[in-house]
Amino acid sequence: MLIRYTHPLRLPRRVLLALGVCAALVFLGGCQEEAPGAARPQGGALAPVTEVEGTRFLTQATFGGRPEDLARLQDMGLDAWITAQMSAPVARTHLAMVDQSAASQGRSPQTQDVQQSWWTAALTDHSAQLRHRVAFALSQIFVVSTVSVSNPRTVASYMDTLTQHADGRYRDLLEAVVLHPAMGQYLSHLGNRKEDSSGRVPDENLAREVMQLFSIGLVQLDANGQAVLVNKQPVETYTSSDIKGLARVFTGFSWARTQQTGNWTDCFTRTAACRDNRQDVLPMDAYPEAHATTEKAFLGVRVPPQATADPKASLKVALDRLATHPNTAPFISRQLIQRLVSSNPSSQYVGDVSRVFAQTGGNLREVVRAILMHAEARNPASAAPNPSHAGRVREPLLRMTHLMRALPHQSLSYTKHGVYGTTDTSDMANGLAQSPLRAPSVFNFYRPGYRLPQSRSGDASLVAPELQIASESAVLGYANFVASSLEYGWGGWHANERQRDMLFQLQGWLPLAGNPEQLIDTLSRRLLGAPLPAEARSTALAGIQSMPTETETQKLARIRAAALLIAVSPQFTVEQ
């Protein structure tokens, strides 16, 4: 596959491959370079924050740091910044943005409105970046996808639920997730009925996934997240009997009962007699008439037979058990570390965060604080047993949000309607191979335990989740997308203005265009917090030095090329 570049942004294919493919192969054991600058340990919340340290922290805790964000972080300190970010209310809810986007165009909400609300929050809600960043991490654990849930308002409301609970108790989050109509539709437990004499049995989908993916995982773990072995074999956390017992718990929940008159089945099945838009976003209601009254035994607890069906009581027993199961703290803590800091955290790192989880009753604000403030997060050289295993490949969505937050740009739709006019970025050849809230399955875009086969990282028993969506086509597709966006913009087409919705505004660097070294170093500091290492810097310089700079158009082409070469570099693609 060829990278399609047209004048004036034309770079040698060998230059892009030297940087872009190298970036994708860092976790394979090739093209390894030191991360830009060495982060030193934080001596506490009041320790001075250097430019390198601050940029690295913001890469973990936001959708990409801006100069203003770095200045505020350095002024406040890390701990106070975390508190402020988690305490700040969101500027606008996803549901409000979806409704606003649709109303401004005189139509009903569409799937694209959900994606646009995600980009808008990620790029513009500066005071609540950490809250949105954690909500995005949660959305990759408690997955709901517009691929299967067609109502955009329902999915937007679900994202608001994750954002609202990003600093709350895990137990409350789990209940909100289970009862949300988006999850009810996605995992098919909305309208789940008790067994009857006809042979009907409760749907087991949620019962299985709530254990496997949302709480305890497949194998028993110790407090440090290591598998418990018996006769050198891992021990399963649950059985088919546990699934059947939990499936009975999740019977009798369906659409919110917004009409209190008429037959209960009207609201349960959402007939015309009980249907309104509020049901798309309100938590599901309990219907005793459809709840199993037989015994429900699972994970060592038991809900005895009920003389009168009580679905809320059954649900409480189940969620209390899942939230306090000894596996839950290390299982959830490890995945949050993976989504924010490192794909292969040490057992010490997982154990330290898990203890905070357990000691605070699953307080996610304190769990996130423990993740970000941990010595292994702030100083990768302290990572055990091998510091070179620290960090993570940064998924394409986060690379693009960082690029857009770091570089000036303008969105016509945002200026007119307050919401970015972005488009789907799922295409592998010319997109990001990923689009917000469009995961292909309940397992997200990639599995947290994915190991790349026939690779040095896999042979070393290292996981690299994001590489499950990486390939030569995807690597070059990302380069295509960034190159096209820098030159032509991206997003929906505005016929009157004859342009894409979002255009980068790079004129501020025109005075540097005649000095390739200064241009590369300045943009590197903006995007990385430090200059590129010598080898990557030489490669980038080789890519732009031959470009003419006689006209403003040519100067802008050089600036775009410099930004592209940094955006496909290992230092930008991999967090270490």
C-alpha cells in the first residue's frame, strides 16, 4: 500500500517508514530509543514539575497537554491538579451536545453526533480533562458500542453515566452500568424474564460478562494481580452454575416505567401505551412480575427462594458480592493502569493500587490518584523487574486528540454550533482504525491481555493491547490520516466554505520555517515536552531540509511535514 501525498506535503516514503513503522515496532523489541528526557521521581505533591515531567503526566492524564495546561500543572502541583480536575463539573454533557448538534441541523440525533460529542469534550473541556480521560478508560472496560446500540441519545447518556461516576465508588458505577438501557440492550438483559414451564430460561449474557469483563475476570488473582496457581495451573473464578445463578438475578429489569397506569407489560416491552423519549436515558426499572423467585446461588453467596419477587434485593446481593470479591480490586486496577500509564505494570504497582481500591471501598478518585502518583508512573526507571517494559503504545485516537490539542486549529461547526463536525475514523487504510464508542465487540478494540505473536515482546510475556489493531496498513493509514488532516483538514464537508470542518492553523510557526533545526526542536517541545533524540531528529531533519521555503505556501508545507514526522515518531506513538 502506498502513502498518498500530493504537493505540497510530499515526504519520502523511506522517511515515514523509518519513523512510523519503527514506532509501531517499539514493543516488538526493535527501533528502541530512550524516551525524550528522563523523568525523575516526584518527591511529593510540592516537588517542582519540569517541562518533561509535566508533559509526560498530561499525556497520561488528559487527551493531550497544551502549553496552558502545563503552566497550570506546574503552578498547582500534581496532587492538587488531580483534585481540581476530578472536582470540576463537565462543561456540557454528551447528551446535551448530541441534542444540540441534531437541533442545529434540523434533524433527529444520529450516531455521528455521539462521536462528535466525544471529540468536543476531549478537545475543549479543559477543566475536566482527567474526568473525561478516566471516563474514556472506563468505556473501554464497560464497553457499549454504537455498532449494536442504535439510539445515539442512549449511548450519549451512557457516556455521561461513566463520566459522572469517574470519581465515585466502583460499586455505584457497576450498578449504574448494569441498569443503563444502553448496556441493557447491548448485553440483552433488558426485558430478561424468569424461567417458566415452556422451557424459557433467563438470558445469561450479562451474567457472564459482568464477571469476566466488569469485575473479577476469568482466573483467581492474588492482591498483586498475579494468577493463583494450583498444581501450576490457574484457578477459574466462576463456573457455569455461577452464571446461571447470576442470570436469575438479572431478570425483571426493563424500560423505565414512565407510565404508572395500564398493564405492567406495556412498559416492560415498551408498547405504544408506555413509550416516551425519557426511557432512552433513564435507568431500567425493576418488574417483580418478571423476576425469578427461585434460589440464586453464585460466587459463594445465596439469595434464597423469594415468596414475593424482589429484584432490587437480589441485585443488591449480587453487586455487593462482585464489588467486594478479592479479585475485583486487582482486576480493575490493572486495567485502569493499562489504559492510563503502562501495559505491563509490575506486580508491586498493581498491588499498591489494589490496596488503595480495597481500603477506600473502590473510590475511583483515589484509585486514579494512586495510579498517576505512583513511583512507577512518575519515574519509569523505577519499574520492576525491567524498566524497559514500562509504558504503553498510545492508541490512534489519543494520538490524534493530543495533536489537535497541542496545535492550533479551528472547527467551523464548533464555531457555529458548539460541537465539532468530526466524521467516523474507523477506516484502517486512511483513518485511525478506531472511532469513539464504536468498538467491534464487548471486548473493546483490543484485549488487555493481547500478546503479539511471533514477536520479541510476546516471547518476553509482555502484552501490548493496542497492537491488536496495528498492522502495516494501519500504521501507514494513521500517517495518511495525519498528513491529510494537516494539509486539507478533516471532518464533514462545508459546501459554502468549500472546506473540511477542522483546519490546522500553523501560521504562527512561519518565522521558523527557514530554520529546519529550530522548527523541529520547537514543534518537538510542543508535542513531546523535549527535543527528539538524536537519531529521530536526524531522520526528521532529512525529511524536511530539501523542501523549498520561498513562498508562504512552501513554508507551511515544511511546518506540516515537521509536525507529521513528529506525530509518527516512536516518541509520540509510545508513552514511556
